[in-house]
Amino acid sequence: MRLWQKIFLLTLLLTLLAVNTASFVLLTRNQANSLVLAKEKAQTICSSVVSELERAIQREKEQSGHFLLTDQELSQLLWAEIELSAWEQEITVAPVRFSEDAKITQTRLISSGQRNNLIQVSTTAFWEGRFFRVTVSSDVSELFAQFAEDMVFSQWFGGAIALIIAVALLVASLVLTKPLKRLEAATKQIADGAYQERIQVKGYDEIAELSRHMNAMSEEIEEHVNHMEQILKSREIFIANMTHELKTPLTSILGFADILTIKSHVSEEERREYAAIIATEARRLRVLSSKLMELISLQETALDLQQVDLQELIGRAVETFLPVYTERQCQVQTDVPGVKISADSALFTSLVLNLLDNALKASSSGQTVTICGEEKGGNVILQVRDHGIGIPQEQLAHVTEAFFMVDKARSRSAGGAGIGLSLCKAIVEAHHGTFGITSKESCGTTVWITVPIAKGGIVE
């Protein structure tokens, strides 16, 4: 059953019940008051009848000169007086024996059918040495008939009033619940997957507030769904790229291993060449697997944060990488402030090593890589700058995606797997820092990171 149907039926029933109950109470009370008045009138008439009969008896005795009237004379007199009286009520007079109960005036309501209702008042009179019972009967059938008519009228009137009120409330409820229908339709569309659907909001009532909350909820759902879709898409790309990157060195390793196994005569030069290729591809696999493990563990393991001297950490990282730079005839210059940061020493060292490795791969022989930093607003800004081949502007937004390579052939020949910058960004974000890259082709690349300085982290 729809809401408007419930409102209509409930209003109709409640209004009908209220109107009929009020009418019944009022009519019943009015009927009771009318009966009280009718009884009082009957009692007054009864008293008047007794008085009139007493005066008639007294006149008859005066006219006849008798001290007492005989039974026959009294009966004829009473009958004649009653017949000639102008009273509309039925009056009866009957002799009775004396008793204590006979002295009591009795009033009774006698009903002998729907159209025959009487109020009967009886009293005892003592005339001429005898007791008589005087009874006055008033017909109140019209009073009961009027009550029945009023009850039927009140029922019809109450029904009409209830129907009018119910229809009025029905129209009002349809108008007031119209926004609910829009809300229902929009909710159904959202439930069916149309998360971009928004509800038109009018006014500031409860329904408008609910509509605003529904819009906010659908917006949040849409953002979360889009985010989840992006994550799913990124994972699919990540898995596809990882599969490809693992397959390439494995294919080389298996291929040259098969050659060494199948070929019966392999010269020393060929054996050394095949073994070198196998060793190179195996090292690529080791670098790839170690970086993958580092990236995964970064997402699942809590950081071991300690106050780390940034200048000292970068000095150790440069010292570790110095033989590789010397082999490539490149130089490293550092200008880092003596500050302490709250960091995981192992992860931050991996961050610096990856940045130095990427800078070296992009640099040509004889070029210089610079690591510099400055304090600003409670943070330290660290920059790693090379003067190598640079990155095209249209690819800058993708260089932090896992397995993305600007020049795949060059990166693979240099031992790259396309995970380094993705890992660097994840490490910086885990330390509540920011990560960015600026680059220009043939001019070089600058990778900058911003991390908070630890409290009291200035090294004297």
C-alpha cells in the first residue's frame, strides 16, 4: 500500500471515529437531559392532577352538602373530571390498599417498542377516607424518534466531514510527498549504478535536507567507485607490466641456457657471452624482485621512525654509489643542511639511492649530479638534479607509475625496471611528504621532495 493510500485511509477512519464519537456523546447527553426534563414535567403534571381532583371533590361536597361522598359518587366525579380535563397525558385513578410503599411517588420509563415510550409517574392520594393511586403517563416516543434521527444524521454528517478532511489531507500529502517521489526515483537510479545522478533540491525542509544528504552520499559513492575503478585499472596494468618485465629476462635466461644445454660444442668466447647475458638478466630479475618486495612491504609494514641526520644519511648513500659514478666518469655534488628528520632510515636511504640511480642512468659520461636542500616553513626541500636527456612534458605525469619507462630500450639496457620513481613517491608519501618532478628534454631533470623537520631537528 502506498503512503498516500495509508494517509487517506487512516485520516478517514480517525476523523470518522472522532466525529461519530463526539456526536454520540453530545446526542446521548442531550437525550438524557431531555428525559430529565420530561420526567420533571410529568411529576409536575401529576401533582397538578392530584390538586385539581382534590379541589373538585371539595366543590362537590360543598354543592351537595354531604360531609363524605359515597364510593359511587366519588368514582363518577373522578371519572368525569378526568374525561373533561384538558390534560394531554393519560391519567388513571385507582383505589389501593394502604402500605408504606404506596406513599412513595414513583417515576418510570416504560418502553414497549421503538415507537411506544412512556414516562409514568405514580403517586398516592387520600380522599374520603380511602387511598387512591393516581398515575400520569406521558408519551416520549417523539423524543426517542428525534434521537434516532439525530444519530443517523450525525453519522452521515460525520462521514461527509471525515471524507472532506481525508480528501484535503490526501491532496496535501500528494503535494508534500512529491519530492519523495523524485527522491525515490533518483535513489533507484543510484542503486542501479547511475552514481552521477543528483536530486533536485528545493527549500529547506526535512525532505530537502534528506535530498542534500543523498546527493552528498551519491557523490561520495561516485568518487569511491571511480577511485576503485582506477585502482583496479592500475592493478591490471601493473600485473600486465610486471608479467612482461619478468617474462623478458626469463626468456633470455631460458633461451641461452637451452643453447648451452643443447649445443654440443660451445667455444669459450660463446660460453662467456651466453653466461654474461644470463648473469645480466638474472641481475635484472634480482633488482626487479627486490624493488617489488620493497614496494609491497612499504604498503603493509609500519615504518620504524627515528630521528635521522639528513646530511649524514645522504653522505652514506653517495659514498655507497660513488664507485658506480666513478666508473661512468660522473660526479656527485651535495649541499644539504644539517637537519634531522623523522624517518625510516632504511627506506629513506633506498629513496636516495634510487634517485641517484635514476639520475646516473639519465646522465652522460662526465656530467654532474647535484643533491641540494633548503629549510622552508618547518620542512626541508631536497632536490636531486641531473643534466641528462630529460623527460618529455606529456610523459611527466606517468613517470611515477609502476613499470612506466620513457625509453624502454634504454632503460632495460641500463638495468632499469620502471619501478624506481614509483617506489620513491610511495616512500615520500609514507613519510607525510610531497614528491614532484620537473624536466626539460636535453636539459635534464630535477626530482624534489619535501619532508617535515623533526622537532628540535637542527644539528649544531
